[in-house]
Amino acid sequence: WSLFARQSSVSSNLYFWKELSEQTEFVTITVDEKLHDSEVTHLMYFPSTTSLVSCSRDATGSLIIRRLDQCSPPYIFNVPRGVRCFHLDREVQVLVTGSADAVVRLWNPVVTKCPMTSLFGHKYAIEDVRILRTRD
């Protein structure tokens, strides 16, 4: 079983970017140049707001929240050594980022100037972050 149309003899789940342009029935590709200067390290789509969130190791444009309908400008977060990972929880309105500088930052997702708080104490780069909610 495959998400995209393929020849039945192909068993790999590896898809190349150029192949996706042939999948017009399933995929729409839009290319925006220069949102990030270095590679994207994490990408997340939010269907409820048609928003795409991406991060990179760039000091400027470290994390970008962009509405795909382009009715509003993107939210651009800058972190000195970039963002390696993030988790955005729309329900509690918190964005958490992890960076190569070993700092976990908690942001209001619509306030890009500075985080609400920063958590120090890790010795190494942050590889992943998650917001875990429990209900009592």
C-alpha cells in the first residue's frame, strides 16, 4: 500500500522531491524561495489553521509559522543558534523550541520577539521536545 501512485513492482517507500510533481492528483507543490538559509530540521502542518511551521539552524528565521492562504504575514522567530526541534500546542497556545545551545524555550506562538521563559541546564543540544497534557 502506498500514499502515492506507483508501479506495482516498486516496493520502496522512498520518494524523491522530483517525483512528487508527478502526483498532481494527490499533491500540490508550492515553492517559496529563501524562507530558510539552511536545511529544514522539522516541519509540521496544522489543518485547522492551514498553517505550516518549519524550523532550521538559521539564527534569523529559525522558526517560521506561515498561513498557507497567505492572508497574513508569517510569524518569524529568531534564536541565536537556530531551532533544531519544536512542538506547538494550539489548544494551550504554547510553542516549545529546542536548540543547539542546549536551551528549551517556551513561546507565545504569536509573540516573536522573546520567549515567555527559557529553561537552562542541559549539557547538550536539544534533539526533541513535546508538550504532554494530562487531565485530572
